[in-house]
Amino acid sequence: MRCTSSGFLCDCTPTSATGLPHTSQMKKVLKETVKITVCAIFLWYLLREVRLADIVETVSSGSTSHLLIGLFFFALISLFEILRLYRLVADDAIGFLPTIRLYFTSFFFNNLLPGTIGGDSYKVYYLKARARSIGSSIVLVLIERVPGMILLLLIGAMYYLVNLKRMTETLEGFVRGSELPIFEFMVSIGGMAVLTAVSLLAPPTARAKVIHYIRRLLQAFLRFGVPAISEAAGWTLLAHASRLSGFYFLILGVHDVILWGDLLVVLPLVAIISSLPLSLGALGVRESAVTAGLVLFGVIPLNALAVAILFRFSTWAKSLLGAVLLLEESLRKK
């Protein structure tokens, strides 16, 4: 039982053994249950007509050199993202090695833990503990993601504007394709539509608060300065280029083919869909988005799924490194 008093009034709220109010604990349990359910649904849909032995055979019979090059580019992503984070936290005098620790620990929270603490939230907490304001910390996270993503989307749009024939072929293939994973597209589009509807139907007071916070975030954004934002966007573009190269060589590794320009469309969509808070570490959702995007551009479904799973394993490997660093830090403090 937790009681609070104000004047002559006393308000007592039942609490659980953890000290949390029962309503808060129920909401947390419900939220995690929904995420686990979403994971299960997406994984079931992806694997319902595929044997794991077929995926293993696809990878084991692939080109080892191409697969290793693809995984190398996935590892290279971390280097560029660490350098980006180090540039953005330069004013906090954190140091390069602590920046590496912060990066991998955040990555661990983002991809492995079945909880509500994401990697971005951990970064905000970490920086706030070092006298950086919450608004500035949130903007730092946005700078990591937004500018480079916008540039990548613009490059993809320019590619299709100068290559209208390819865009027409893609649309025609989407219309007549019977093997396209329509379920993933519909769920992804539906999720974004629900978020849009919620934002439009929100009470005026809620919208006013959101606008107020957006203004504050823009002010904090401008305080970073053009040089820092430009440099961060450059590192982000290099990270995206490494991610694109990784996917390209993995696809070659499973004896399939895709155009570089098509990946400029697939990867931003995968990043946007994966960021939706639908499942634990985007498990199932990201694999569905990758598979759907690659199939849309002509990759065989089994090969696309194999590539998506290899990408998941590469993120888990980096997440485990974050777990080791987090464990080492906790043992050192004891």
C-alpha cells in the first residue's frame, strides 16, 4: 500500500510486492504481453511455410566470401556510429572509451532486453546524469537518426526520378506479384496509419503540449550548431552506406541479386518500420520488413528471409558485447 496525503485528505493506492501500483504493474505486463504476441505472430507468419533446415542450407551453400564481406560491413556500421556519438558528446568530455561503452550498452538495451528501457532512453539517462538537459539529450538521439535518414530517402527518391523505368517495373511487379508478403506491408502501413490517426484525434490540449515540446526540441537542436549536425549526418551516411553494402553482399552470398538503387528504398523503410514500438527489439517486425522489401525488388523469398536472419544475428552479436561491458561495469563498481 502506498499512501500520499494533502491537507486532511489521504489517498492510498494498492501496491504490489515490487512497490509499483497494481495499475502500473498491470499496464507494464500488458504492454510486454502485447509485444511478445506481436513477435510470435510475425515470426509464425515468416516461418509458417519455411523449414529451418532450408534456411541453414541456403546460407551454408552460399558464397562464403560474399557472406563474410557482408558481415564485415555490418560490423563497420558500429565504427561510424561510435564516431558520430563521440562527436555529439564532445562537449560532455566523456572520452572515447566511455563513448564506446555507452554505444554498445545502448545497443544491448535496444535489441535484447524484454523491457521498456530502450537504448535511446538509456542514452538520455546517461547524459542527463552528466549535467546535460533532457531536451538536449533527446535532440542528440534525434540527430543520430534523422538527418542521415532524410538524406538517404532523398538519394533514393532522386535515383527513382532519374530512373523512372525501374520505378514502373517495380510497381508493375508489385501489382501482379502473387508471392509478395502482403501481410507485412499491410501490418506496417496499418501501424503507421494508427499512429497518425491517434495524433490527429488527440485532444487540443495534448496537441498543444506536443507542439510545445517540439519547439523546445528545435531550440535544443539549433544549439548543437551546423558543424556538429553536418558531421553527424556525414557519419550517419557512412553507416547507412555500410549497411547497404552489407545487405548487397549478403544477397550475393545467397546467390541472388538486387540493384544498389533498390536498397536505397528498402533500407529507409526497414529503419522506419523497425522503429515502431510493436515488439521486443523489433524481433519479427524487422525480419518481416527486410523480407518484404527484398522480395518486392525481386529477391527470392527464402533468400530474403535468410538475409534478414543473418542481419538479426549480427545485431545480437553486437548486443552481447554490450551485455558483457554492462556486466563488467557492474562487477567493477562492487
